[in-house]
Amino acid sequence: MQVTLSAIAVRARVSKATVSLALHGHPRISQATRERVAAIAQELGYYRQMLVSECMAAVRSGRSVTATQTVIFLVPDASEAGLSSVLPIYKGARHRARGRGWEIKLVKFGHKVDRAAPAAGYSPRPTDSVIIAPCGENPPASDLVDNRAASVVVEGAPPLVDLHRVSCDYLADTRDAVRRLAELGYRRPGFVTSPFNLARTDGTTLASFCAARLQFGDLGLVPPLIVPSKADFATIAGWLSRERPDVVIAEDWSAVRAAAGQAGLRIPEDFGYIGIGADSPEKRCSCFRRPHAAMGAAALDLVAAQVIRRENNFFNHPRLVLLPGDWQAGATLPPRRR
């Protein structure tokens, strides 16, 4: 049952008008009364509808009423190549927003953004909601989303981990990758990652690889490789020559391909390849691609849930929506001769 202002007024022993003014922080109401009403409202589970409040304020002041919820889709001010992986997520969110009759705006941010001076052409309203797109190794400051009506981060990293998040299910995808390669006859799988990707995936890819390697068949124990940078081709090449995996699981196809060339090895003749969390891989790659459109739609759904319930931005138990990757069968993972 929805909690009403009248119910709060009865509990607080004040008028309904006093409750409304207190919840709006009106200076006519004493600080003690505002705090007491707010505490009772929270105890009863009352959620203030910001969009409704804004419309009613417009009616009372004689202004025109605009009932459209606005969602700001924040993207990093990155190169064109970097934006190419973000735009499909935006399109998924935009399609879902239009289905609700909502407006969505794409806004770029730099590495340091605050609410007082956001990207050009954007003047925020209290009811604006925010979806923060994947932003690489330089996420925006956490104060960007303070006091927002609703905020969701896609593929979040610190300091944004206290927000609701949408992410690819890297744990399930890595487990499925090991299962597939075991069925194809591979026996010495190797795993290549970086500290950034470990942080981005909460370490789930490496943990899932180690567990699945024991679960699916008698697989050799090739030590995983954690490289400081995906461009460290020499380190990857040395690891390939030294450990001789018959298949490599990694997030970056171009790095593994370049390292194989340095080591004088060929894909898939000398070892197979399977990608995890790929953005725009070549069609010949066997990989799990990130479900961009579905991630955008899921982010919009989380925003909508916050708007309806009028939740605050930071949570003791933030929600995490995990979506499995889309499998792409390619030429880099042929059946292995036993």
C-alpha cells in the first residue's frame, strides 16, 4: 500500500500541509519538525515523486507543465574509436526511454566534472536522471551524481561502485569459454589480463577461469599472465613462448595477435583464441561480445525504478544487473586434434 502524506501527518500529529512543506525543506517549518517528519516518512517507507512534485510546483506557480523525465547519458570525452563502443549502449537506452515517452540527452564529460560546471550545453534540473557510460581508467568524480533523482553506472569502477550498476556477466562468460574450449579438445588454456580489467570486472574473469579449469576436464595449469598494459607485447610474447598454451583467453584480441607475431606464432595454427567482453572484434574472432543494447536498456530500467521509488543515489546494497555476453563463433577456435 502506498504511504500518503495524510498517514505521515497522523503519525507526526501535524497537518498534511505541514508534512508537505517539511518534506520540501520549507524555511517556515522548524528544523526539528522537518527532521521529525523526514524520519517518520522514512520509517513508513514514503518515497517522494520528484517528477510529480516538479509538475505540481509548476501548476501552483502558473508555469507551463512539462511532465517528461530527462535522462542524461554521460559519455567520456574520448576518441572516436573509444566512443564507438559506447554509442550502441546509448542507442539501447534511447530506445527504452522513447518507449516510456522520456527524453534522453547524450553529454560528454572530461576527467573532472562537477554538477556546477558540467559539459557544454547542459543545465541540470533536480529531476534529471543520469546514466554513466563505460569511462575507461578515468571515471568522473563521484560528486557528479550527488543529489540526482536517479543514477546508474554501466561497467562501473571506483569511485562509482556505490551506485546501481549494469555489467556484462564476465564470470559466466569465462566459465562458458573454458567449457567450450575443453569440449573442442584444448588442454592447456592460458589467460591474459591487466590490472585495469581485473578492477573493471571485480576479478571475476580470473577467478572464474581458475575454477572452471578444474571443473572441465584434465586441463594443464598454465600460469595466468597479468600485464601492466595491454600494449606490453613483449611480455605477452615471452609468456607465449615460455608457457606454450594451446589456447588463450583474453579481453584484447589485437594485443594477443601482435604478441603472437613477435613470438613467431600463428593463430589458430599454433594456439587458439577466445575473447571475453569484446567490443568490436574482427568477425574471425571467437569471443563473447558485450550486449551493448541490452546493457543500455537495463540501465534505463534501473533509472526508472529509482524514479518511481524516489530512491537516493548511494546505497548500502546497490543493485547489480549482470547480462551474459553474445557468443560469436569465429575461426580462432577450431577443434583441436587429440
